[in-house]
Amino acid sequence: MSAPAPDIAAIVAGIDIWQGLTPVPERISGGITNINWRIRIRETGASYFLKIHGAGTELFIDRDVAHEAALKVSDTGYAPKLLHYDPVQGIEVYEFLEGFRSCGVMDIQDPVIRNGVLGAYKAVHTTTQLGRTATGFDQLGGHLERLRKLGAPLPQDFEQLMWQCGRAEAAVRASGFDTCACYNDGYVSNYMVDASKRVKIIDWEYAANNDPYWDLAMMSFESFLLDAATRREMLEVYDGSYRRDVAARIHLYIGVAAITWGCWATLQEQVSQLPFDFGKYADLLFLRGRHSMLAPTWEEALARV
């Protein structure tokens, strides 16, 4: 069932930065978590981006950390500035990124844009810490705990998939890793690019301290950057050199990420009121994770990490 339309007129009327002005709302399609609007100010022509938190998202989004990330990442220049925040009503207002558009998968095949995303990640990873740590394995565990409380259906081979995730976690933790502020998402539409191919990243809702290579894995997974040559190129851009053990870690993270986000989509199927088929999306994600874990390259990565 679709969520009832919010009273957008009442919402914008209560935002102090627009007092005495005439905000004209325009619904933005896209996005599978929140309800988004472009707000044009009739008197000045200026535009703003307004986000209304989706129903049930408090189950899997730490809004306090998301707020912290929005402020800190905007200071790097790679995210829009947060201008208004109302945690009670679940409303955020950002500067509108004029001249920028959302990327598609084909955009990330462009090395200039891809390297721009990697540069944005590097800037955040090397300068920022957040008040919460949530590794990819922590994220998976949190989703699974919530799903079991709800009694949500899971794939028949889910225990096998979790066993493989456990093997990946044991291998990665044995090798050790550092944590820093990470995006933890990678949804390709959240990468924004302008005509000169400058990159900004929006929606830092899932941000937390994590292994930075999880972000590279999520980018690879969401944008289908799965071949060995592209992975080598990404690491050479991000780190300045290629290491087989890091490439193996990214490979394992891609499989774990597929299961993590499959659980996320299953949870969304239970609680979201947005008109999106989260059940089919979950099936696709679990299928991609299963495919990754059944390939011979999975065992090779476990041995190399």
C-alpha cells in the first residue's frame, strides 16, 4: 500500500528559513527510502531539496549519526550543505545541487566520473570519524536481528549464505582493518555529477565508521564494476598501488554486501509504504550474493585476504 501523501503545504509553511517567502513544492521521483521534494522560492528563484523520512526507516537508520555525517561530509565539499533539520517531524532541507544530475550505471563506467567518486571517498575516509561504528558484518547482523523479530521470510538456503558470510568475516578479521567514516551505501543514483564531471554524493543516511574498502565494494557491486582489471584500476587510483589481499577483501565484501542489502530489502518489504517492489529487489540481491559465493573466485579470495 502506498503511503498517504504528506501535507507538503503545511510542512513548508513551518520551515523558518522560508518565512515571508512563497515556497513552490515539486515532487522528485526516485529514491526508495524517503519522500523527496524540490522547493522553488517564487520571489528569488532559488531551489532547495527537502527530504521527508520514510515510514519505518528509524528501524535501520540511525538518524543522529546520519545528521552528524551530513554536517561533517558537507565540510569536505563532496556533499550538499544541510540547512534545516527537524528530527521530530523527520524533515531535512539541503542546498539544491544546481547543474548536477544523478548518475546511472553507465556514468560510472566513465573513468573520470568513477575516479571522481573514488576521490570523494578518499577525502571523507582520510579526514572524518563519526560517533558510531558499524562494519558491513555489523550491518548484516542488525538487519538479521530485526528480521527475525518480525518473523520475516528468508531464502531456503539462507543458513548456507550466512555460513559463507561468517567465513568471510573470520578471514577479514584475522587480517585486521582500520575504520573511518564511510558511506556504506553506493546506490548509483546518489552519485551526482555536473557537466564538467565534478562529483558530489548525497544521502549519507547509512554512514558510520567502517572499513573504507567496504565503500569500494559497494560501489563495485552497485555499478557492476566486477572485472579484475577495473578493480585493479580502482585500487591504483584510491591507494596509489594494487594489493592482491585488498582486492580479495573487496571481493568478499561484495558477496557479503549482497546478502546484507538483501536483508535490508526484505525488512523494507515488511515496513515500507513506498510503492516499490522490495520483495523482488531482495530476491535479486540474494541471487547476486549466492552467485558470488558459489564461484571459484570466492574460495580464492578467502585464501588471499
